Amino acid sequence: MHHFKRSIKGLSAILLSLASIPAIAGEQLHIAFSQDTLGNDWRLAQIRQVEQELAKYPGVRFSVTDGLGDTALQIQHIEDLALGDIDLLMTSPRTRAALTPTIQKVYRQGIPVVLVSRGINSRDYTTFIHPDDRRIAETATRYLIRQIHNKGHILMLEGIPGSSTSDLRTAGFLNIVKEYPEISYTRRVANYLRADAILAMEDLLSSGIRIDAIFAQSDSMAEAARLVLSKHRINPKSIPSVGIDYIRSAREAIRRGEQSASFTYPTGGAEGARIALKILKGEAVPKEIVLESTMVTKDNVDQVEPIF
């Protein structure tokens, strides 16, 4: 283990649980999670799942930093954590390119790194836990195109530019639409946030662009799109839409016929916590763990539980 005694100054860490893991020789261990933002419901659920899993093991100190959706701030948090007393870093990097050098440095100084849901442009990490974003997007796009009979104009609401999740979902979408000459599309960045998606939709509708379907890279953005459509007296049922995450609002929208489909997107929080403990016990772990995703439509909406 690596223990650095230098104090952390100016670090906005929130102490979530403190206990001891008997299985690790009574040694007190510190696991820290550098989160992109706690202002996103899905990201907050991810942290809570890590917390719930680690709470089962007395003696582990768990702390989390909130990057507030600011790449530079998340970089500072990770640098500060690495100067402190952490035994393992968990993180979901906001953007790949910007966070790669910082995460590489932490890993190379001997601190294990568990990436959860988002990756970096390097293999300098211990384990990467994530669903298959590109495959999900490709399946979602094919399904959506079938709903509009292979022709029409699709709006894609994108997540955070430069994040691995958004980049792969966009690549998956573009890879499929190029096969359909009668499909056109418009792209709008909404950063996985309802507020940003509302602004993007308002701008789109005010410009007079007609859309036949919506591919939202998160259900929160799909929900925002429905709100704006309703405000403009456009029935959401008239425009096929697909989201990703499968949160409760998506399940209700699918039940009402206002959203065509969603894809479960596990946060990986519990899995990441379990892997972190294995690493700290000296056990071998896989370099990559791909989490399963389920497509949810009106046919199975009552059988599949939402992520949160």
C-alpha cells in the first residue's frame, strides 16, 4: 500500500463512511472517488451504490469529491487525492483526453485506479468497469430507424463532448445512420443535463427544424425533450424516441407510450466497490469488465426494474 502523509488542502471531499475491513488484517484503508459531478441524478446514484457496498466492511474510509462538471476542478481533485493518504482511486473522468495524463500519473506512482463507466486514452489503470456504449447506441439507432420506416430526420441529443460514453454513443449512431440514405440527422450537445436539453430543444424548434425521431444519449435528456415538445403542443407519442439509462421517469414514459425504448445502463458503483476491495486484498482482477445492458420497450417494461 502507498500512504502519503501530506495533508490535502482545499479539497472538497465529503466523508461518506468510515470503518475497518477485518479481512485486510485490521488495516484502515482509504478509497476515494473523484466524481465528475454530483449534480446529475445518475452520477449521484453511482456514488450512493459505492457507499452502500463499502458500508458492509467496517474500517474502510470512503470519500468523494464533486468536480461540479468542471474538468479542471476534477483534475485538481485527483492531484490532491494522490498527495494524500488514499490507497485506491475510483473515478469517472469527465473527458478522456484532459484526464488521461493525471490518471496516468496516479497509476504510475503505485496507486491502483478503478475507472467506472468512463475511460481514458491509455491503459494506465487497474480496472475499467463499463457497459458497451457503442453497441448500445448501434442497437438503439437501428431500432429507432425501424420506427420511422427507414426514412426521416433524427435529432441526436449528445452528452458531454470528449467523454468516452458520449464519444462512443455518437460513433455508434453515426456508424448506423450512414447505412440509410434516406435518414438525415441533427446533433445538439446537452451534456446529459435536463436544463441543457431543454435549451437545445427550444432552440431547435424555434428554428423551424422538423424532426421525426429523437435519440437521446440519456433518459434525462429524453425527458427534457418531451417537456419541450408538450410545451409546443406536439404530442410526444407522435415522435419515436429512445434514451439510455432506464430510470423511473423513462419507465413511466414507455408505459404511457411517450418514449419508445430505453437501455439499462448500470452505474457500476457496486461492482467497482467490490473490485476495489479485491485489489486492496492483493487479489487478481480483470483489466476490463463489461456490464450487461437490456433494451426496454412496452413489451418488457413491467419486467425490468429501473436503475434508480
